[in-house]
Amino acid sequence: MAVSFRRFLPAYLPLAFELFRHFKRDFSHNGNIRKADHTSEKIATVEHMLVRLEKKIQHNRETYEKIAYRIYLWLMLNSVIMIAIGIKIFFY
């Protein structure tokens, strides 16, 4: 058994050195990777989305108020015209 292992030893040595080199490179690479906490970026993104949502809500609120004002104006104008028509029909 030992004789057969010695026969393949020259083939296994380069393989062992190559594996060791890869493991060493992987460990050094993992140590160099920046361990960043992305929580602050996510919070900033959520805050930015909330600000945009608040601006859209405010814009929609202003739009609805303008539309409601125009409808009230239109209804008052129609009421005045109907009263004028009623006075014209019944009193003249």
C-alpha cells in the first residue's frame, strides 16, 4: 500500500500546493472584503421614499382642493342662474 502511494506522490504534490494556494488566496480575499452595514443606506432609501410620498400626497390634496373649489363655484353659478330664470318665469 505504501509503495502505491509513493508512486502517485509526485502527482499529488502539485495538486496539494495548488489547493493550498487557492485556500490562502481565498482567505486573504475574504479578509480584504469590506464588511459594510447596508442598514443606513436602506433607511436613507426609505426616508427618501417617504419624502416623495408626502410630496405626492400634498400635491394630490392641493389638486383635490382646487377641483372642489371649482365645483362649488360652478354650483353657486348654476344656482344663481336657476334663481334668475325662476324669477324671470314667475314674476315677469
